[in-house]
Amino acid sequence: MDKKEFLYFEEDDTSKVGVNGKQVFVAKRINGKVTRNKEENEDGNKNNLNNIKSIPEEEIIIGINNSPYKKKNINKSSNSKPKKKKQNIQKNKKQPKKKKNKATKLLKIILLLIIIAGTIAYAFVSPIFNIQSVVVDGNEKVNASTIISLSGLRVGENIFRTSKKDIQEKIKENSYIEEIKVKRELPGTIHISIKERNVDYQIQVMGSYVYIDYKGNILENSKEKKNVPIIQGFFTSQEDLLKLDKLDNQDIMYLNSILKIMESAKNLDMHNLITKIQIEDDEYILELEKEKKVVYIGDETNINNKMLYMQTIINSKKDVAGKIFLNGDLNKGFKPYFRKD
């Protein structure tokens, strides 16, 4: 065997001779053709290497496979391939359905948007939604016709062409209006609910009176004197009182202290006796016109105890004009007293 030859066999054409799990391929050249050698032993087994006593010269051992021979599982390999094909086929079938579902959803959204847009357009042009009436409630000081005039609303105007925010801002131009709620009641009614500010105090300015509420909002300048306490000693100038809509910040601080005094007096049902409040050097002087008395409160510290002393002295000095002094430190042994005029 000087000449090397490479022989190739199909699996069915190879001799399977088992020697310790090895495969031996044996072939024989006859008349220039290679055939395999198949021998049988006494037991009828083919290609047992132990039964081959000698190998003729014309026979050639082509190769030996040292790895153990394992029979291929043809059934498993053949079964797995169709499954993969089926899965691929199923995936391919699902993709068109997904695309179809997406297209359907998109079409539904477009139709919904068209319907909404059409409804809005109809609402803005249909005479059904024209304003037929404007209802106002919660107002006492400002009459309904003034509020409607301030709102800018007009009968016959489309109800959706009006901005609630604009209506609120316009009505709030009136200083008595504190809160506004605007509600559309279809098809053609607008409901306006009002919360008004109250006149809690007044400031005397050049023969007239400027009304303010407990928050320091300037409400009105009038010749009429209200039945509320007059406050004197504010920092806000008379000119500013006539043109501004709120008191100076320092005056608002004073107003907070006055509020505490008035609340304490109200708890004892004496707030209606106070007709004037004077601010002097961060202290407060109360005038009780009907009782013909002036009360020197000092600041608002221990205000509840001071009010109790004031009540006791007023009850014991009925119809006696004089001054009540409560402007000492009660915690340091100060004793309130009354001085007759």
C-alpha cells in the first residue's frame, strides 16, 4: 500500500465490527473495486473482530473509530424538525392577526376623534346652546343686575364661548365679592354663586367712612356711618385708603390683634359695646359709647382675663362714666382698676 487511497462509505456500506466499543472498517479490493468483507462466526454474528483470524493481503483496513459507537436516535431528530416548522407556521399566522388588530384599534380611535370633534363643533354653532338665562345667588350687598353686567354675559350668546375664569375675574372687580363659582346648566343657563365680604370695621376719612373687612380689604368709601367699630391710628394714609384695595402690611398686623380682642369680647357678649378702637404705641384703647367708658387694654396678651375684668367693672359701675385700666402685666401682680371721670 504505497499509494494512499481515501475510501468513502455510506453508513449502510460499512462493516461494524465491535471491539471494546470500537468500530472497524474493513474493505477488500477485487478487480480494481473495493468491497467490504463480511464474515459470520459460528453464532451467526457478522463482523466480529475476534473471529477474523487473518486479513488477506488484498484486504485493507480502512479505519478504526476509537469512540464508542452510539446508535443515532433517528426518531427524535425526525420528530423535532416538524415541530419547529409548525411553530414557525403558527408564528407566521399570528403576525397578520396582530397587524389587523392594530389597524382596527387605530381606525376606532380615528372615528372616536372625528365624533368628538363633530360634537364640539355642533355645540359651538347650535342655537340650542345659546344663553337663555343667568341665575345669581348668595348676594346681599351687590344686586344681581350689577353682577351680570360685570360678568359680560349676554342672552343669545353661545354658552360654550364664555370662559368661567374670565367671568370670575370680571366679577371680582367689585371689592365686596370674595368668592365666585360659575356653573353651566345645559342647554342655556349659567348659574353664578357669590360669597360676599362683610363690613367689619370703618375708618373715618375727611368726613366719610372707608369700610374694611377683618382681612384688611378696603370695600367702599361712603358718607354713611355703619354700626361697626371705628378704627383710628392706622399707618395707611388717607389718600391710599381712597385708591388702594387693601391696607398697609403693618396695619394688617394691627388688625390681627384687634381681631383677637373682638373675638374675646364676643365670647362674653360684649363686642357690640365697642364703638371705637384707638391704636397708640402698639397698645389698644377701646371706647364704649353707651357705657360712657374708655378701656385701656394694653396689648392682646392675657386678653381673655382682661375681658373678664372689664365685664366685672362694667357691671359694678353701671351708668358711671370713667376709665378702666387693664394695661398692666397681670402675671406680675397688676390689679385692674376703675377711675371715675
